[in-house]
Amino acid sequence: MVNSILSTGLQGVQSGVDTVQRAAEDIVSATTIGPEAGLEADPETASGDDALANITEAAVSLRRGEQQVQASAAVVKTADEVLGTLLDITA
């Protein structure tokens, strides 16, 4: 039981890290102007509203990923404490 809780917590941490990574990449691509970003080379013709919306969505995803990592880390910590308590009881 503790192992499955620990595993779930670790999966949550990994998922949160992946979310943060994607959000960071989205922020970089939304703030990069040029052919490599798939945007017009001329900043005058690039849509500022779309870029702002993309940055806003990415910032929200970044925060959501951060909170997921924090919550999952708390699950891992609790599972570790429960495991320690069980070991103390049986010792």
C-alpha cells in the first residue's frame, strides 16, 4: 500500500516537472520572433495578442505544474513518514 502511494506521488512529481518543462518551452517560443519560431520575421506583422495569450496560458501552466510538484512531494513525504512509522512499529 505504501509503495503504491509512493509510486503515485513520484508519478505526480514527474508529471508536474513535465508540465513545467512544456510551459517553459511555450514561453520561449511565444517570445521568440523569427523563422525558427514559426512567426513572421517582422515584429510589426506578428500578432501581439496571440503571443500575449500564449504567454498567459504558459504562465498558468507553469504555476499549475509547480503546484502539482509541491502536492506530489507532500504525498511522497507522507508515504515516507508512514513507512518509517510502520518500520518503527515492527522493529
